[in-house]
Amino acid sequence: MATKRGNGTFKIRDGKVYAHGTVNGKFYRKSIGKDATPAVKAWLKRQDPLKILAEILGVTQNTTKTSLKDVGYEALEIQASAKKITESHKRDKLSVFENKILPYFENIPLEDISVKNVVDWINMLKEKYSYTHVKFIKNLFKSIFEYAQNDLRLVSHNPFNSMTVKSIDLSWEAVTEVYTTEEVAALLKGSTGWFRVFLDMILKCAFRPSEIMVLKWSDIDLDNGALQLQRSINVDKVIVEYKSDKGNKNHFRTIQLFDSTLRLLRFYYEVRPHKEWLFVNKDGKPFIQSQSINDYHLKPLLKELGIKYKTLYAARRSFASIMTFSGEDEEKIQETMGHRKGSDVTKKHYVSDKVLTANNRKNQAKNQEDLFNALIQSE
């Protein structure tokens, strides 16, 4: 039997009653000196465990509630120091804490945040952000609670450990944005310079932005058209080299370039801006984040062409969709994209019929009609 109130708890062990709780920032377990008789159990329901603890200890209980803001900043600082994360990753975590967690919970003391508060908050996040981002935000807040509970002993419960919170389904049908076949053609025709090469490769080779930004000339066999992909940028904005194709996100794979891409690369090689990297920023260094490419190159081009803005990642989804509706084998598509063979991720989150224009659909129907009539006429 346990009787709870706020951060305090009465527990019975071997017929004796004990008070558990945090008094003035320190956690205590103390016997209250009473046996667990029916009369005492009834009395316990009317008592505050923390007040009883304070009386046993002979101190005055500080009733000030715990500030999430103070504990959160302290937890993130400790995490950054212990895990030795980069400054960039630390800033990302701080940004999430300040913009996605504090605005919702700042006025609720840490010990008063309930399971329902957390469930409502997560469901709100799901309406605005992707699965991976919601998971990142959720895990960050959970780690703050773990620090408050396990290291500081400020709270006796962690709502993220409840079955209700654990059972929340973070996945949903993604709205797959793609560039249509007409938009792909317009992008390839309307782009110039290094960005023309960049778009050609991301549209025809399905690179992740984190992969294409750190391609080297040594990765490409300009004679035979084979490209050995072997690095990417991780969440800490660090360039990582790979030596195997293990994992669901394969960053180590060989891609056979289209002839049109190979011709473009051979021409680009003659005027290459850097001897090592294919694409470099104004400082002559490889891009380590795609935002500047989006803001200063992609968005202006889309505006000029009258195309609605979609991310660089939409180009990767366009590749998957175009190749699927062209009849390419799914495993071949997954091999090029670096997806695990047999994974349902490709179809579920990458392939969209929105890539097809009205003319594409008419041509599909005409091809189907020809197949139908050919069979009918042969009988």
C-alpha cells in the first residue's frame, strides 16, 4: 500500500509506515514510528508525507515549486559536458528546449507536470512536425525529467515512463512532397553553373542532401561513370566516412551515373571550383547544412520558374516516384537510394503519384489501352 501526495509518498514495509520524499532538494526515506494499523492507514490519507518528513527531520519544508526552466538548462549543460557533444548539437538541443518545450510547460512546476499534460503536448507536436523531430523533442524532455528524478531527486515520478505516454503512436502517413515531372524538367533546364550539376545529381541519383554536399572528385570514375558514395554529414554537422553498407540508412554504396549526368560532370570538371570537393560555399569549403543552399539557390530558382517551394529532399522523393511509375524494379530503386532491400519505407514515404502530370496519366492510360487491345486482337 502506498499513499501519494505531490512529491511525497507513504509506504508500508513489514507492517511499518515510511515516508518517502524530497525535502529542500534532498531525498529521504524515514520511518514515521507508527505501525500500519487500520486506524493509522485512515489517518495517512489525511496527511502530507512531506510535512511529516520535515517534522521528523526537524526542518522547515521549502514549499517553492521546482522550475522546469532552471532544471532544463542545468540538465542540458551536464549532458553536453558528459557526452562531449558538439557546440552545434548543443545549440540544437537548446533551441528545441526553448521553442518546443518551455512555451508549453514553463508555467507548470516540474513536479506538477502530469501524464495528460505530456500526452496533449505530444499530440500537438505530431500535428506540426515530422516523426523524427517529435521523437527527438520527446526524448530530450524525457532526459530532463530523468536528470531531475535520478540525479537531483527533485521529483518522484517521470510521466514519460507511463505506459500511456510510451504507447503513443508517433508514426502517421507522411504527406510526400515531390516535384512533378514537368517541374523536374523545368529545374534541369532553368538552372546554371554548379547548381545545375547539383540538381542534376540529386534528381537523377537520389542523394540525400547530407550525402551530395560532401562528394569528392575522387569518389567518381569519370571514365566508367561509377560513383562510390562513402560519406555524409551527421546530426552534429560532422563529416563521417563509411567503409561498409550496414544499417537501414546506407551511406556506402555504388551508383552508376546516367550518361547525361556523366557528360555534365566531365564538363564541370574542366571548370571545377575546387580540386577536392564537388560543391563548395563562398569560403571554398563544403556545405555542412542544406539551409544556405535552400535559401540562396533553390528558393530563388523556384520563384523565378514559378514553382511552389518544396525542399531539396523532395527531389529524392521525385526520383523514387518517377522510377517507380516508369516500371523500374523496386529493389534497384532502393539500392540507388540507400534503402534496405524489402523495406516498406520506399513505398510508404517516398513514392507519390503527385509526381505525375495530366499528360503523364493520359500516356499511362494510352499504354494500358494498347496492351488491352493487343491482347483482344490476338484472340
